[in-house]
Amino acid sequence: MHAHDIQPGMLGQQRRKLTRPENGDIRNIHLHQNSAYELPFPGETFEVVYYVTVLQEIPDPVRALREAGRVVKSTGVIAISEWLRYPDYVLASTTLQLGQKAGLKHDRTCGNLWQYTVRLHK
């Protein structure tokens, strides 16, 4: 599993969480500092690309979704989850529109107004 962030502070926070005793058995997460616009992987590498309450934090979410589309396999899924309690929450319809602008197709949406996951594919 690969976790990406452009901010060193966010990666440091994740690193600290991974060193907690209750997370001692988690050894398969690799942290990367890089832009969501230029992921350091060849095309069609992953089965799943998952954004959790972060897509709206990225200045150009459509560009980030295009890059996710590049690295996800043709049979893979790009999933975006949002929770209403986060300050940059947007409705699922807005997230779906961003995916469509990125050239992705809607698979399904799960959840409700309070929390949802939009699933997209190539």
C-alpha cells in the first residue's frame, strides 16, 4: 500500500501513527512525498486508488483524478470518500462531476448525505 501527500507534516503524522503499539503489525504502508499530479508509478499499476477526505484539498482535483486514471488498471477502481464533518465537504454529485470532467465513468455511489463513496473507473 502506498500513501501519498505533498506536505511533509502530514506524512510525519502518518509515520507517528504507524509507530503506535496498536499498529505494530502494519508493515505494508509506504509513505511518499509527491504531487497528486505526478505519481511515481508506471501506468496501470494499481487495482484501487482511494482518496479519503482529500480530493477537495487538492487545488486541481480534475488533474489529480486524471493522474489516478493513469495509474489505475483498466479493470481497477478510483474511490473517493467524503464525510460531512470535514470543512471542505462537497456533495457526491459534485465529486461525480469532477470524475466525469477527468474522463472517468461512474460505477456507483454508496452512502448518504453524511458520508459517501463515489466509485469511478476508466
